[in-house]
Amino acid sequence: MPNRDEMINAAKKTPSQRTVHEQALVDKGKGDQAVRNADHAAQREERVYGK
């Protein structure tokens, strides 16, 4: 079972840089506000600065 820190660290990576396993952690942690915030920040960074 992954812990919260692993999910947050995976969410901090930009979506194009995540492995399949890391994306699964992010998907599993979508119920946690901190994971969602980190994921949205990474998505925003990728939109602004590119891959």
C-alpha cells in the first residue's frame, strides 16, 4: 500500500515525466487534497513551460 508521501511525490512530477506506476499512485491518491494540489501544479507547470 503506497503512503501519502509517495503519492504526493509522484504528483509533483509533470504528467509527461511520470511512469505508469507513478501515474497509478496519483490516480489512487485523487481523494487527497494535497495530491490533487500537487498534480494541478505540475500540470500547470507543464502547460506554461512545456515538456
